[in-house]
Amino acid sequence: RVPMGCTNKVIFIYNEPFWRSKGFSGEVISNSGWMALVMDTCSEDGKYCSLTGLIVANRARQWALLPQEARKKEVLKEIVLYFGNEAEKIIRYEEKIWHQDEWSRGCPVGVFGPGVFKNFGKLLRKPEGLIYWAGTETSFHHCGFMEGAVESGIRASEQVINKLKFGSEWVENIWSGKDKEESYEDNLEPKLQSSTPLKLIFIVALFFAVVYH
């Protein structure tokens, strides 16, 4: 009832971030073509220069059916359209089709179907006998991401330790910034991190979900 989303990733690697010298941020949001989003993903030290594109929803599935060289040609054509002929001079190209991955079977996060979260959300972290649940979808914050996976592992281990030591499963929300213990019941419902970047990502994701529906 919580299938993974469908997002493919393509990475164009360059000798230098030529788009910056042109005054471009490297970011593109589009509702046409294959790539819905392009980002500057250069390393902070400048040793690794790249643009990363995301292909989502039905277009991701359609793009994945093309031969590998055809997939590369299509997205390279788009990156040239956005940033000029210099964008064609890649030194390396990488791609990942996440819904074909044996273990993840999709990207970037699990999508709760209608009524699933409302009816079963409180059970995500509730122990069942001696079984304690961990995994990014069970996290307090950063649900679906690596930070959430780490946080959920810490939380689950704390639940076990506290049960053994104190007979209680209270846990501390490690992202809350509070210095007090929070009861297990207080943390049943997963929460979205309250931040402007996350809200922006949510708005963009909602936009493309509507456009590509």
C-alpha cells in the first residue's frame, strides 16, 4: 500500500561549471521534455563539476524503455537546449533507472495511497511484541531519505534499550532540538520538517504530479 515513486536520475559531468560563468544557476524546472528538474550538483571544493537531471512519473517509465544510447541522446539534447552548445562537451555520463533496481524498486520515497497514512500512520513505529520497526518511512523527520533511515535506526535502538532498562518505550526525537524526553505516544505521527526548502520541494513535486497525471 506504499509503492515507491518513479524518478530516474541522469548526471552530466564536466571539466568545469561553464554555466556559472554565463550567470546561470544551473537549475531548470520544466513541464516539457524529459527532465522535469535540473540542478547544479558540483562538489564544494570544485573538483567535481556536474549537472543532474530528474525524469519523473510516466515520462520516467517511457524514457526507460528507450535503448541506452537513445536515452543519453535525448537528455543531452535537452541540456544543450538549456545551457548552450558547451553543455554537449561532457567528459562522462551516468544514469540510474530506479524502478528497475531490484531492491529499491523506485525513487525517491514511498507514496502512501489514499487513506493509508490516516488509518495506519500510527502503526509505523509501534512495536509488535519483540519486533521493533526501523526504516526511513518510519522516521520522525526526513521520511523517505537517508537522514530518515539513520534517525529511524537510532530511534528503534533507543526503544529497545529503554524497554530493557526502564520497561518503557519512550524515545527522544533527535531532530527536535529539545533537551527533554518525548513520550512514545507523542511521536506516533510522522512529521514533515518545517523548513522553506522542504516546502518548496513539496510544492514543485505537487506541481509535476498534477502536470504529469
